[in-house]
Amino acid sequence: MKVTREFKGHEGLTLVADAFGDPKDPPVLFAHGGGQTRHAWGGAAESLGKTGWYAVSLDLRGHGDSAWCPDGKYGMEYYSRDLIEVAGVFSQKPSIVGASLGGLAAMVVEGFMAPETFRSLTMVDITPRMEQSGIDQIMGFMSANMEDGFATLEEAADVIANFLPHRKRPKNLDGLSKNLRLRDDGRYRWHWDPAFVTISTGAREAGNEGYLDRIAEGVKIPTHLIRGQLSQIVSEEAVQHFLEVIPHAAYTDILDAGHMIAGDKNDVFNEAVASFLTSL
């Protein structure tokens, strides 16, 4: 059974999450990527909740149903501080599964801000070294329709299909409706604060590779990197560098998946996450 919960992030900002499973079971916290919501995991949290875990899928600040920050505090520091606050609510240390922005924020927590906040770290298609061309593609996609939005869900689905040609366009758009909101002017817009893009984003701040390398070196907890083989963000060279910086890390490469792995190969992704957590 899904239960919607509220947490307090840094400076009391309200964060919304969906929780699956028994709260007495070992907790797993899911932190999505920039421009996504807690619904982006394609059922991974629900799947874990059915198999002995307490899985909590969080909307990051400025995303989904979580509060928008009135003064535009969307830097990496604030996402990391939010995760520290949420992790502290659980009676046991949670494992964390973070995609892109969520993964970087979790890495900053473990490698710099508050080591051993989490039991384990799973980073989904993100490493300290990223392909700038891929970041530019994603940021361009996010900003292209940010102001004007879409006349219909079908129009939005066409734009996404053009951006993700390897993924089959869904006939049922119920999932897409969770990431868009119908505004007063009758147009659909992404369910995140435009200030996330126009003021500051984790992806842009992450350009200092040396800084992120030093943070990654500080990660000592069990770590798992999951990469989409078609990723425009994480190259094979970046993976090898990551495994040198965090030599104890496990690694899974998922065929026919891009940056948003959970949406591309949901069953394979779920199995990779569950297998690593169970191995602990």
C-alpha cells in the first residue's frame, strides 16, 4: 500500500514522498534527477516495498508536490542538506538510490558533508565526470517548453518521443500526467519550479571535476553505479574513472537504456537495485 508522507528539509522546506512497505523494514530512499518527480522510478520503490524494504520515493525541493523555494536555493548544497534531514527521520540508516541530481547530492553527503548518513549509495547514471554535450542536451530539452508549456498531453508526449527516440511512445499518458500540471491558462507545464533552471542547477554546478573527484574519494560506504549503456551523460571512460576513485564500488551496465534508466528498462533496473541491496 502506498502512503504519501511529508518531510521537512533544510530550513523547514516541505518535501513530499510516497512510501511503500512496512516502516519497520530496512529503509531505502529514492532521490530523482533534475526536472523529474518521485513518479520517475517506474515502480522501483513499489517493487522493493513488496519484498521486505521500506521504500520512500521523494520529490526533491522545487519538484513535484514538494515546496518551491521562495528564494531560489537550488544549489547542490541545499539538495544535500535536504537528504540529510530526511535520512535523520528514519529509525535506521537508509540506503539511498539517487539518479543524476539526486545521486550527486547523495554523493556530496557521503563524501563531504555528513559521511555515514546512509547505509549504502546507489548512483544512477551519474559520476563525477560528465559529458558536457549530454548535459547541454538535457538542459535544452528542459528549458525549451518551460515558459509556454503544451496545449495537450499528446503534444508533450510527441516532444518527449522526439528527445528519446530509443523509447517507445506510450499510448496511455497517465504516467506523463504526473509530471505535468494543467495551469490556469489551459496549458500543461512541467511540475517543477522554473527557477531550478534559470537560477542554478546541480548539473551546471557539477562542472568542476576535480572538486567532485575529491568528494567521491571520501565515499566509504557500499556503493553501486548503474549506467545506461546509451547514456549521453556517463561515458565508459567516466565509469572507469569512477571505479578507480571508489574502488570498492559495484557496477551494472544496462543495455538499451539511456540516462533515464528506470523508464527505459524498468524490470532490469529494479532487479539491479534489489540485487545490490540484498547483497548488503
